[in-house]
Amino acid sequence: MAGKSSDITQPNTYFNSIDGLRLLASLNIVLFHLEKIGGLTDMGGEPGWLFVAIKGPLFHASLFFMLAGFLFMVKYLQYAGNFSTLTLIRGRLRDLYPLHFLTAVAMTALMSLTPDGSDTFRLSYSLMNHLGLVWSFLPFYAFGLNHPSWALSAFFLCYFFFGPALKRVAAVESRGKALLLICGCLAVPAVWWLIYIAAGSPAYYYTFFHVFAPVRLFEFFLGMALARLYLLNNARPRKFRIQDIPLLNDLILLACFTALFVNFQYFSQWPRTRLFAYHVFAPALYSFVLYRLARGNGVIAAVFALKPVRALGKSSLYPYLLHIPLASWLCWTLERWFGYNRFLHAPVNIVVFTIVLYAAGFVYWYRKQKRRKPTYAAAPDDGDDRA
């Protein structure tokens, strides 16, 4: 539950339930990628509802950007006047780039063993593209390598603009202006979708429209605007609000989950509607989900706030970065040296792999937290991997 204070710059505000939402999104994306590269075939697509959720995925990268913007806004609001962008980027590079570097090199090495790896120029270009953090700007011609790492390219653009955006969003003093800012952030991906439609919805360019960092930046800004609205709404706590009734909070969340399910069941089949489902409809629903979970009321929020769920949620970015290289190398090793080619097909294998993956991610995160240097107020160091 969020810390309660009438001071909207209270640095100790914390949202336990949001850690659980982070874990849910990470798990959904991991299962989506594992299914996409041939996993879970033994299940034959049943039960259907589960595969709609996995293959959507119902909770995807847009939610990561919104969560980051929301948490960063709350965490660094008190530093709006003297925020250090350089220190933020330096901290994030220290926390994320070593693993990014290792996974990109590991996937390059694996691809060099495949027929595609014979194109050494393209493979080298792809590696430089990834290591230079520009893949979400220039996905053309490059191999995906560790495909989920495109998000880091977009995240570092968000980090670069966060300081100036922090000052401007912090200056918003009315709920009406915060709502206008939210609508403006939602309008940008809608316009981007219309541009894609006007271009004829070319399948070849879908990846470019999907990962393009400047558009993802506005999902990050959307999270910041939501946080500002939340803080303004709670600047003067009231004794009773009908929207804070726990049962009502659960019903709103269930309605949003249902709408997300229908969205991806019926609108994710074709490129033109899929881009709408991902970047227009889903972020609008995520806004309600994120805001209601931040309230911390109800059974769903309580489950998301359970201590083991929160612990895994805080470290969930590391399994996100690691799952494709680890699964790919395991499959290659088992097939080549042991003749076992069913690693991703059996559900029990996926369950064991996922448990090990998230346990390793938590251990990695925990050890980094233990070695973390103190944070200085004038130059905040983003060592909090919740965002």
C-alpha cells in the first residue's frame, strides 16, 4: 500500500502492489517469447484462454515503460530542482549494461553457429547495433540477437529526457492539467498507429513501428503523468472516497483484465489491428490498472503485495533480459550433445526453467543491492531496479 502523507513530495511513498504488477508483466513476456520460439507445443494450444493471455501478451513492454515513469516520478519528485541526468544514466549503465553486453555477445556466438551466421558483416553490424543501444531506432537489416534488449535502447532515451520532463511534470499543480497531459501522451501512439495505417500497414515495417524509441518515450511520460495525478489526488486525503472501497477496486481491475483479454483475442491477429491493440488500447487500460493498484485496496492488490511476489517483482528486469539467451543455449546444448530436442515443448520443463530463471534473477539483483553505494540527494543514483 502506498505511504500516506499530505505532502506530495514525500520521498517514502511506496507502492507494494506495483512490484507484483511488474512480476506479472515480466512473466507474461517471458512465456510469450518461449512460446513464440517453439515452446509449450505439448499443450496443443489448450486451454485456449491461457494461450490468448500468453500470446497477446496481455501484459507487455508498454506496461514496463509506464511503470518506470510512474515510479521514477514518485521517487525523484523531491529532486526536481537539481536532478542529475548524468548520474541517472551512469547508474543505469552500471546496473544494466554488463548483463546486456553478455547476452548480446552470447547470442552473437550462438548465431555464428547457424546458417545465418555465415553473413559475418550483418552479424557484426547487429552486434554493434545492440551494444550501441540503437536497435529500437534502427531495427532494419540487423538480427534480433537478444530480442528483448530492444527495450534498453528505448529506456535510455527515457532516462536522457527524464530530468527535463521531471521539472515540467512536477510543475503541474492541477488535476485537470494532469489529465490533459495523460490524454496527450495517449494520443501520440494513436497518431503513430494512424501513420502506420496510412502507409498501408506494411508487415515489413511492423517491428520498426512497434519498438521505435521516441514513441515508447511517451509511454514513459504517461507513467509520469499518472503519478502526478495520483499525488495531486492524494495531496489532501479525504475521510471517505467511494473509489477506495476494496470490492469496487477489485471489480475495476477485473473489468480491465477482461477488456485486455478481449482486446488481444480479437484485435491482435493482423498487423494494423495488432499495433492498435498494443499501443493504443492496452496503454489506456494499463493506466487504470496502474492507478488502481497504486491505491493498494482490495484482494488483487493484496496478492500483488505479498512479500515473495514483491521480491521477485523488484528483480524481474533481469530474467527479462536473460531468458532468450539462456533458453537458446540450453536448447542448442541439449540437442547437439544429448540428442534431446524437447526442452521447450514440455510444460514441466518450462515451469522448472522459469523458476530457476527468476531465482537466479533475484540472487543477481540481491547481490547488487548489497554492493550498492550510498545515494546522494543532489545527484540521485538510480539503483532501484523496480523501475
